[in-house]
Amino acid sequence: MNKVKTDVVVLGAGPGGYAAAFYAADLGLNVVLVEKEPALGGVCLNRGCIPSKALLHATDVYHSGQQASDMGIQFGKATLDLDQLRTWKNGIVDRLGGGVRQLAATRNVTVIAGRGYFEGSQLLRVETESGQQFIDYDKAIIATGSRPAMPRAFDLGSPRVMTSTEALDIQQIPDSLLVIGGGYIGMELGIVYARMGTSVSVVEATEQLLSGADPDLVRPVEKMAERMFSSIQKSVKVKEMATKSKKIEVVLDDKGTLSTHAFDSVLVSVGRAPNTDALGLENTDVKCDEKGYINVHMYQQTDDPNILAIGDCAGGLLLAHKASKEARIAVEALTGRQPTTEFTVPAVVFTDPELAWVGLTEVEAKASKKAIKVAKFPWTASGRAMTLGRTDGMTKLIVEPDTHRVLGVGIVGPHAGDLISEAAMAIEMQATVEDIAHIVHPHPTLSESMLEAAEVFLGHCTHVASAR
């Protein structure tokens, strides 16, 4: 038997997996990192976060150039070279993936390319191109991530029906595209295609786009999307879908009223499923819930004392930065430390405008009947937002009435994803609105909106008339 002995084996080399492997190596452990895909970095780097943000930026440049005449700037007619765009996007992915591989080599982390299968609680079999490799380990960390969900009714076996994986490859620009699901993936990719000239329609089964965020923060995103997309339909479900000639024929159910539409392509964006099947978990004491997510307890520990799980496969928020944080918790736990398990996770949607929130939302507070006060600073009063031509944003604070402690923050507007980290730190450090108001923020910046929102709460905001 071709067997390797190691302290830790990490299954999956995404942002959780490679972070765990590198941290364990930094702490002096022998580490083996197993990845079934040729490239390291997982879905986030190869088929998710990074390529989608590259395309969002590129298409924003393309779209902005067409809108620059309002500022007195005239360009010739912009053209889009799809092959060059794809090459540029793939180049970013390749460079980042190569960097991860180099970091693994620098840390002496052994990388094995192959599909891992648990033969027992301390034995992993890896199917590689050169044959079977057995890894005898002390502890294992499962970080196998998730994949786009494809309901059986939508799986027509046609290249015209895409998940986010195929949509990011952009083999062609369809004349019309139906996006099923108004979550962050559907909305982001819908924007990419709309900017390239596709007629985009969105259907969402619930009453709100981008569920999880407060409706008042979603409103500017939806307003912009209404201008960019051909249609947005909420509380509408897809009843049937079939190929017809060179189109995808879709039957929509709007509260019992059926209508039939034809599209060149369909993007199915209805959630994700954990990659926990075919791992041999039945040969361990690891348990999963009814959806296939691995049950984890304190310090990311599974029901098997030798195996931990992090990231998407362990459920909860399916976010890369959450997986990276859980990686550190898991590694510290298996090295005998007692890591802090309470942490604040910001959520960011890279729509136009961007939307970000962290901590308690207003909707959550109302649902739990928690007493809060809300302070909002509209970006119509922001000089920096005005210079960007983007005054449709807002910064919102959720505050505990008695203590004035900041419990949650929501931001909608350009660079909201960059601005939200200050809010996350404020919540983590249990800051009050007085603390935020005391901090001098540079002018003119969008970050000032945090200061101004705090001053709105206190009743003396410089750029907003007091309601008191």
C-alpha cells in the first residue's frame, strides 16, 4: 500500500482549505492538502468570487464609457472583444492560483491532486492519475465547499441552461437571458450580461430580491436593476422549462396565472449544495443534516473526534471569508488552543450599487422583537458621492437604545464592500455611536457616511437637518 503519514490532511483547497493548510504548517505541523481540481483556490478563485468580480469590473468600464458624455467626456463607440475579455479574466485566475501553489511550496505543504475518500476515521484514500495514494493522518479538516444547485426540472442537458460556472465562462453573449433567482449570484451575473447588451429578465420566487438584507437597502439596487434589466418579477415561480428549437421555453407561474416565454439562455441561480457526497463519510463518525451539510460543534469539530469541517460544506453562511475564519478556529483547536468562536461576518453583494451589511438587521430585530433605534445617512448629502455621480446610496446604523452600542450596519452604494469593514470592527469592539462620531474621518470620502450616520442618531449631523 502506497501510504503517507502526516499530522493533518486537508481535503479541499479553496479559501477555507488552503488557509487551514497554511496556518497548520505555520504552526509547525506536517500538512497534506488534497484537491481534486487541477487548480488550487476552489470555487471562489476559479469559478466564483474572483472571475465574477473581474467581469463586473470589466463590464462596468465598458458601460461607464458609454455613459461618460454627461461629464463632458466623449469616446468613440465602445466595442467588446469577448475572447480577449475571457483571456484577461482567466489570466487573473491563473496568476492567483499559481500564487496559492507557490505559497504551499514555500510552506512545505504537500499538495496531492486527486479525489479523496475516507476509508476510516484516520485513513484517506486519494484517487490520483498515477494510482491510489493512502494518507494516514492524525487529524483531518474537510473543506470541500459547495456547488451550484440544479433542480432536476431545470436540468435539460442543454448548454443554453447555465449555472454560474458556465455563465462565468461567457462563450457567447445571448440576445435574451432569464435569470432564475434574485439572490446575489443571479443579480451580479445578470448585471454582467445586461452591460454586455443582453436583454435580462429576472424571476424571484419570494417577495424580495437579495433576501437577508433590509428592504430599504435593497431598494436602490432594485431601482438600478429596473433600468438595466428588461423585467424583474417577484413572487413568481418557474413551473416548466423545455427546449424548443434554439430557445428555452419557460412557463412562469404568477400567483396562479401562467404565461409562456422564450429565451436564448437561462441562468439557474437558486442556491448551492454541499460537496459532501461520495467522500466516504459513512466510514467515519461524521454526520450530516438532511441537506447534506456536515454537522459541526464547538471549534468546527464533527461527530468524529479526528475530523473537523469548515466552510460551505459545514453550512451556515456560504462565504469565502467565513470559511477562512473557520480555518483558523479549526487549526487552533486541533493544536490545543482555545480559539474565540464568536465572530462578526459581513455580507457583500457586488451589484450596482454595491450592498453590504453586518451584524443585526432591522428585519431580524423586528422578528425577534428586540428594541432598536435606526439612523440613516442618505448619500444625497455626501459630497464625495455627488462627485461620483452616485447619490443613490445610504449608510444605516442599527443601535441599542439604552447603551447606544452599534448592533448592525448596512451600506448601499459604490465601494460598500470596502466600507463595511469599519462597521464590522465597530460591532466586534462593541463601539457606540459616540465612539464612531468621535473618530475623525477624512473628507471628502464615502467613509464619512459612517460618521454622519452616527451624528444623525445623536441629532447633530452637519449635512442633514436634525429631526429634533
